[in-house]
Amino acid sequence: QKEDIEVTLLPAGHCPGSVMFLFEGENGTVLYTGDFRLAKGEAARMALLHSGTRVKDIQSVYLDTTFCDPKFYHIPSREECLNGILELVRSWTSLTRYHVVWLNCKAAYGYEYLFINLSEELGIKVHVNRLDMFRNMPEILYHITTDRHTQIHACRHPRDDDCFRWNRLPCGMTCQNGTPLHIISIKPSTMWFGERMK
């Protein structure tokens, strides 16, 4: 038995290139999410998820997400998280130019929103190990740098936690012009909310 099925890829908002799959055939419509992160109202703006003025009739949703668990009942919005990090980074980096922030990002991708917004709001580029991994995302290239002499770092090392224990950044920086750096570490992680929130 053969059947034509239309497959539509929808942005999942999880990391660059992440998608959800919408399968449409004679037997109905199915949405497979994969890991996703959509802000409230984003689905309403996805034209391909709609038929005319209403959402397509979806018979089944395959929800594939780490956070489909009651302990993750409340995860703050991306904007709330950004504002909290922005406030902390602004207050720390404004103390002196030797006050530095290390964003302890465990994955290679998925933090672009954070880097761009911190850079735009504070006028400070984010140090990363290499620019080539972002070559297909030109909008972020204005906000990141390989110059280690910046106050915000997202550089990575295989043993990042060891670096922080010795008050040095993963890129090896410990001081600027002979003055020791004062480093705080911020670990952007959704897992925190499952471990600590009721």
C-alpha cells in the first residue's frame, strides 16, 4: 500500500537548525517535536502549522523532550532568564575591567541568543575558542571574538571545572596587564529548575 505524505519542517527553537516534523497524509496529521523551545505565542506565528485562520487538525503529537516531567513544572521564559543573567553580568563587569564573567556552556550550540543579547546590551563581545563553527550564522559574528581581552567569556576547555577552581578561564587567562582577574561563573542550565524548584 502506498500513500503520499507531505512532510513540513518547522523551527524548533532548540538550537540552530533544530526542527519539528509535521507529517500530513490521508490518515491524518502528526507532529513530532524533538527537543524544542518555543516562547509563548511562537506557534501562532508559524504559518505552515495553520490552515487558513486556524491551527491544522493534529491527531497525534510525539513530544520528545527532557523536560516532560512534573519536576519541571515551572521553567522561566527565555526573556526572564536573559534579564537575570544580564543584571548579574552588568553589575559584575561594571566594577572594574578586571571583573570577568565565564559562561560555562556545556554544549557547543544553543547559546547564540544569550551571546547576542549580552553583547548588544552591554557593548562587550563574547570570547569563544573559534569563529568557524559560527560561519553559517553571520548575525552572531558581530557579537563574538577570539580576542581573550574581553570581560565575557564562553571559551571551553575539556576540563572547564578544573580551570575555574584555579581562578583562570578555560582559555588560560588569569590576569590582564599583571592585574589578577576576578572571575564569576554562570552556568546557563534548565536542569537547575528541576533540581531546585517545587
